[in-house]
Amino acid sequence: MTDAHTPSSASSTDRAAVERELRAMIAEAARLDTAVVAGLPADTDLFGPEIGLTSLAGVTLLGAVDARFGVDVAALDLSLDSLQSIATLADFVTAHRSVG
């Protein structure tokens, strides 16, 4: 049984594409191999040991996200909860880029 609020395959595809691009941006900002970041679970902490994003790399990542997707994460998420993991950032960007 499905309802009207079930995500369409198009929106699922869009979210997956956003996550793939974000993983590449995260790898670049953290100076990691893109294949390593691509293979990490989506719930991997951005500031945890696997990625080890620094505050400076985080600022670089936020600038890249704004430039690519038009989503100013710092302005929209004052507590920066969206930077918890790969998945939380992908969900946040997907939600806010579709609004505007």
C-alpha cells in the first residue's frame, strides 16, 4: 500500500545524485581520496575519525555547497546539525534546494 507522501523514484534519484556530489566535495575539502569517501556509510560523521573534517575544511565545504546547490547551510541551519554526517548533509541540501 502506498500513499501520496511516498517519495517518487525521481526524488530518490535526485537525493542520491546530491549525495554523490557531496561525497566528492567532502573528499576535496578533507583532502581524502574520493573512492574512500564514496565507500563510507552514509551515517559517517563528517568531523569523526574516518573523514576528519576540520573547521577550516568545513567552511570550504559550506562554500562549495552554496556555490553548487545554492543552499547556504550556515544561514539556514544555525546549529549546523546538518553537518553531523554525510546523510544529514545530503538530506538537508536535497530538502532546501527543492524549495527554492
